[in-house]
Amino acid sequence: MFLTNPLRCFSWRGSRCFHSIISSPSFRSPINTTASAPTPGTSSKVSEKGRLFSLFSGLAMEASSTCALVLSGKTEAENETAKLLKRNDTLKLPDDIEISVSLHSERDKSLKESGFQIGSYMNSLSTDTFGRFLIWCSRIPSTQDVISQNFSDLPLGAVCVADVQFKGRGRSKNLWESPPGCLMFSFTIQMEDGRIVPLLQYVISLAITEAVKDICDKKGLPYIDLKIKWPNDLYVNGLKVGGILCTSTYRSKKFNVTAGIGLNVDNDKPTTCLNEALANLSSTPYKFRREDILAFFFNKFEGLYDIFINQGFQALEELYCQTWLHSGQRVIVQEKKEDQVVENVVTIQGLTPTGYLLAIGDDNQMCELHPDGNSLDFFKGLIKSKLV
């Protein structure tokens, strides 16, 4: 769902600028912006490498199955919006998937206690805008589709969360099936300055790591070493536990951004999860709950987003670089020139104003790295093009 560009390594020597371009279609740049509504992933391919979520054959559902959406709001104002959406039969999903809509306030107690605990989430939420209107579904193709397909009908900051997602979307239109225990959600953001839209995923990544820290502080828990792997992944102890996907459309001079997040909270397959990491650090009976993480995320994100919009990402960059994996990391930039493979060693310094990697070579030349169509393996210290 990201705009594909070649990797560009720009270097400056005095007043002259030299650049080399490595072309390959497999990696993605920070965000995809289109002039029409985002379309769902059509590829049936499921990535066999680097999966965030395990694949359950038992979770496969026919596209025609009915998805039951439950609407809820933080206050009466949001609940009135929920009633209006239900009454007008407004909500829709792609591919003519049938949906049923109910209000959380109208469900009986036994149903309220199953799945995502909406009441617990709302009680922990303290935002003015984000996360106050919630759509929950037990099993759904993709939370991203719910938000993007209904963006104009939803209040700003509306969130969709699912217990099980069987057509989650990742890079290269890969589809993901996710087991119970994952926190999977998407929400709406509206922005006016297209130049900073690609930086939004960094703010989201930072908000997730800070939210987990806040929960650890509140509960007196040891810190989980949750780190950001640039540009949009989350890692614990060298294993991937989460990822961020942002798509946008441009309408009426504004960017309508749908931000999707997946985080392994209580499922230790196929990699690891936050609760497994916590169990390895402490004998506490406490377990991270999806409801708490989602509420703490929005509580943190709203403040960080305000700083981002009013002061720019530079006001957050120091904190971001304290949380990511890459400061001072030496990386080999490998490219093919004619019939030879050329390698240059650079050291990552931080981010450029446009959100790409800022690095310096052993010859003291500054470089801006755009690993957009390329293999990016920071754990092997290598950025390379497809050598074909």
C-alpha cells in the first residue's frame, strides 16, 4: 500500500550533488496517496517470510459471510452518531460483504463480556478526539477496509478494532490472517500538509512504544524493550511483533489517512508477543490487555500528534531516535553497476526532514537513503538492490 520508488543514495560534495539510483520493486516508501478511494488488496498471496501473524486454516471465511459490527461512543454525542449510522444503514464493506450493525448499549450483558471489552477501553480513554467512536467486530476481513470504505461518514479519530482478521493487508498487497491475541485496529486522521503525511507512521510507531511504557509505569512492571525498526515495524528482542500501514486519499484539499496497526499482545506464534516478553522479565500475574494498550495508545498519540502538527516532527525526533534500532548502525549499501556489485559502508545518523534515512559514509559524505525497491535487512547490516 505504499508508493514504490527506487533506492536513491544522495551524496553531497561541496556544492555539487551526485546520486546513484538502484531500481527494484519490492520495498515501499512511507505512504501511498491516491486521488480516489483506496482499493482493497486483491492479491491472494500470503507472505511466507517475516509474518507478523500466524495463519489459521480454521479462520478462513467466505467473502459472503456476514460481519457483525458493534458501534459505541465515549459520550452521548458519539453514541448519537452510532444510532444515526445504524438507522441510515450507512456502513459498507468492499466486495458486497454483508454486514449487520448493532449498538453496544443495546447488547445484553453476556454479549458485552465476549471479545473486546469496549467498556473497559472507554473507561481508560482520556482523549478529546481520537478513539472516542469505536467499531468492533469479532471476525472481519480487514479493519483497514472498514475505515477507508466509510471514511467520510465517520467522525474524525474513529477506530475499528477486530478480534480476528482474515484479510489483513501488508506490503506488496500481501494478505494476513491473524489469531486471537493480536491487537488489530485502524483509525481516521485528516491532514492538510501533504509534505508531512509520510512522517505520520513514525508518530504512530512512537505512540505505541510510549503507550507500552506508560502501562509499565502505571502497573509497576519492568520495561518491555519494544523498539521501532524503520520505517514501520515494531520489534521485541530481535523479533517482529507489530507493524503500521498508512493509506490516504486526497479530497477537498485534505488528505484522508487511514492508519492501520497490528500488534502481537497475547499470541506467541509465529514469533513472540508482549506478554511472552513480560513473562521472561517478571513473575507478575499481570498480562497486557488489548483494551488497555489501545486506550493508552490514543491517550499518547493525541498529544504527540498535536506536537507533530504544530511544531513538526523535529520536535519528536530525539525521542524517536531513542526508541528505534538504528542510531550509529553501520550499513552496507550494495548496488549493481553494469556487471559488478559495488558496496559502500555508511553509518546511520538519523532522519532527513522528509523522513528518509540520513547516513554518513566513511569518506564523510552525507547520504540520504531511500530503500524503496530493495532488500532492507538491518540485522545483517545490508541494504541492497535485487541483483538480477
